Amino acid sequence: MKVLVTNDDGIKARGIRELVEALSAKAEVYVFAPKTQMSACGHGITVRAPIEVTEVEFPNAVKAWTVSGTPADCVKLGLRILNEHNVSVDFVFSGFNHGSNLGTDTLYSGTVSGAIEGVINGIPSVALSIYSMDPKHFEPSKYMAQQALELAAGRLDEGTVLNINLPDAPFEEVKGVRVTRLGAREYDERFEAVDQGDGVTSYVYKGEPVIYTGLPEDIDVIALQDGYISITPLHYDLTSHKRVEQVKSWGFKI
């Protein structure tokens, strides 16, 4: 089994090192990770500048490279470089992200986008995130990564991403696993204005997640609130299929 690993927190983040360590016990691991922090970059790719790729040493990886681009760049370019080295990748894993990727946040997430780039290239993929910006408990996440690799092999199709979110808690405090669907992810958000002088104002985005009540337990946000691991199958098809016939009936023409 051969796995390409990426993230959006950058190659120096603890999360990616923990993920590579976990997967290396089950597979050959190749790392393509951003050179710098790329959180919340979404599915951006680099099209107007060269992408610098540098081979580096990385614990427990067969080979590793830093990339001066986004997680999607890492996967798109990494797959081609590995192909040139006659390495055929079986899975793409992205993570462990420092912070959750739930609900509508998946649209902003560089972590999830790295995994989605995998399925765009026809490779089943997994994104893993821990519900803390400074996670302390990696053992449950490492166990889930290994389990995902083993259970999904030969079962997960090349068009699906497993988006796995975990509480930052030891094994004994994790209540279980729920297979979920995406929910809303809202914040008590604000933009703090900073006067830079000379008529220039900058804004700093800040916000705390809304705590929900009374929603079904199979929503990913609720699963994490309740102390469970959330696993949501994702696809990049954003079509509202139930609306296609309705929009046809409106009579657009030219």
C-alpha cells in the first residue's frame, strides 16, 4: 500500500508528523506538504507563479517534499512527481489538521481540499482533523487513521473522501463513532478594525463557534459537540440534483 500525505498546517506541524508515523506502520508513505501555513485556503491552486518543490528528510516517510503552494497543489503535483518515480498511489491522506473541519467549514478547508484533490485525480482519500487548534491527544487520531486505511482499502471508491473529525481527548473520553452528514457551521463572528493611518483600515477576522441544541445526532457538528468521532463521506459534486428539473422548467433561453 502506498499513501501520499499532505496537510494545510505546513510541513513543520506536529499533526502531519503524527499522521505519517501512524500510517507508516501500515503503508509506504510519501509526503508532499506546504512549506508554510496554508489554513483556510480552500481549493486554491497556483496558476500564475512557479511552484517550488524541495526534497527534505521526514521521519517515517519513504520520501518527502515541501511545496511552495496549496494542499491541492501538493496533491496535484505530488501525484505526477511520484508517477515519474514509478510510484502508484493507493490513497491520499490529509491531516492531522489542528482544528476541526465540520459542516460548511469544509468549503474553506485546505485539509479537506487536499483530500478532494485526491478524488479529482481518481484516488480514494481521507481527511482527518482534531477539534483543537493545539491538540494534545493524538493516539485516537492515529488509531482512526490506521483503521481508515485498513477498512477503506478495496471498499472506498475513488470519488469519495472520508472526512473524519475527532475530539481532542484520550481514548477513554471518546464516546464512540458516528457516521454523519454535513451540517451548518456558524460562528459568533466579527471583524475588528485597525486604523493603519493614511486612510488605510485593516480588518482582523475573529469568532467563536455557535453551540447548537435540538439538532439530529447524525450531523457532524453535533457528533463532535457530543464527544463522538464524526465520519462524513464527501463528494466534490455540488450539484443540487433535486433542483435540476425545476430550473429546466423556468424556461431560460437565448
